[in-house]
Amino acid sequence: MDNSIIVREATEADAYFAEIITNEMAESAKARGTGIAKRSPDYIKEKMSEGKAVIALTQSNEWVGFCYIESWEHEKFVANSGLIVSPAFRKTGVATLIKQKVFALSRKKYPDAKIFGLTTGLAVMKINSDLGYEPVTYSQLTSDDNFWKGCQSCVNYEILVSKERKNCMCTAMLYDPVEKAREAAEKKAHEAKPENFWGRSLRGDNRVFERWVKFKQFVLLKGWRKKNEPGEEKKPSLFGLFW
Ligand SMILES: CC(C)(COP(=O)(O)OP(=O)(O)OC[C@H]1O[C@@H](n2cnc3c(N)ncnc32)[C@H](O)[C@@H]1OP(=O)(O)O)[C@@H](O)C(=O)NCCC(=O)NCCS
């Protein structure tokens, strides 16, 4: 990454960038053809003034990237949402730095909260994995309806509803501070704990990520088409029993 890029906590003085950020979020979602929860400039400004956002800028004050914090279920859960990097600055490590900063800010503000994310993006899965997140089922995320309402503006919302909020195109990942503290204590005590399948494979081999995402999308879309496209058989899928 260009060392001159500044990654810092956003403040209300950054409100000017809110519209640039929401426009880029919408453009990027369109370009990817994937779903995203829509955010308004006012919502982004609110996050900036509450000290719940991280922004990246060049020395000459050009916007580079952004991410913010949301809390759910009386601060039991926290999500680092709306990660976005300006296309000109992608693939140079900016998102990694923003996520590191927003993760540290989340841990400082909400030390007891579980931090989670929902994403279809390989880049975000990799970054989350390096931060200690583990893939989990949707049932391990917040049950707060307000969080799930955010998915209503996503193109895949019908799939989420048809799966009764148990699964969708996004992969769920979670950082559980209690679990991490337990793991650290075990490590300290030299009790070798074998890494689980996901822990090992997500960190070790990025191709496993890609195969996982493709497989999941294939299964979900196949099941969804069967139910929704006219003329298709409406037999229950074997996978439907598990997903
Ligand atoms: C996703 C996004 C935030 C990544 O930003 P970035 O600054 O390019 O990411 P980084 O350079 O920090 O890359 C982090 C890792 O992901 C990888 N990566 C980056 N873009 C990737 C892509 N499109 N596909 C697969 N891997 C990718 C990088 O190679 C790097 O991996 P490494 O650590 O093994 O080298 C950026 O592409 C973006 O803003 N996309 C549109 C919005 C979006 O998808 N947001 C995420 C919503 S959950």
C-alpha cells in the first residue's frame, strides 16, 4: 500500500465524504451484480459523528476507503459493515488496514461483544479469517430483526426468506472473544488444540474459499430456482434438508 494513505477513525468533520461513499457502495454492488444492504449518506454521517467509523484518505484529502460499526441485541453483537475501497486504490492492502483498525476500535468500544460479518466477497473472508473470525451458521449470529431488515434491499433477499434466515448467499463469520480467550489460555498452557477443518483450510489455502463459495451459491440457487421458476419440478432437494 502507498504509505502516504492515512487510515484513521472518522469524525463529523468527514461528513463531506458521506455521499461519495454511498455512491461508490451502490456502484460497486451494481458492478458485482451481488446484493448489498443500502445505506444513506445521513446514516454514514451519523456513524462518523458517533466515532463508529474508520476512513482512509490520501494526504491530499482524496477519499480512499471506509467501514463502520453497528451493534445489536444490546451490544451483545457487533458488525463491521459497509467496507468499501475506491476502485483506484484496490488490491494494495487498504481494506486490510481499514478492517484491522475498525476491528481494534470495535474491541475497544465493545470488549465483550461477538463481532460478526456476512459477506460474499473472498477478500473480506480472507481478511476476517486473519483477524480470527471463524465461519459459523446463521443461527450463531444476532437474532435482532433490525439487523436482518438491512438485508431487505439485497438482491438475494428472497433466498434468505425462503431459507427462513438459516442461510443465504453470504458466508457468516464470527469472532467470539470468550472463545478466543479460552483458546489463548489453552495455547499458553501448551495444550495442543487441533485446528478445526475451517480454521485450517481457510487460512491455509485460498482455493478452498473459492470452491466453498461456488458450491454454496450453486446449491442455494438450484434450490431457489426449483421453487420459483415456472415449469420446474417442486421436489424437495436433498440439500434442503441441511441448508
Ligand atoms: C472487497 C474490497 C473492500 C477489497 O479491498 P482491497 O483494498 O482491494 O483489499 P486488500 O488489498 O486489502 O486485499 C485483501 C486480500 O484480499 C485479496 N483480494 C482483494 N480483492 C479480491 C478479489 N476481488 N477477489 C479475491 N481476492 C481479493 C487480496 O489479494 C488480499 O489477499 P492476500 O492477503 O492473500 O494478499 C474492495 O474490492 C471493494 O471495495 N469492493 C467493493 C465493495 C465490497 O465488495 N465490499 C465488501 C462487502 S462485504
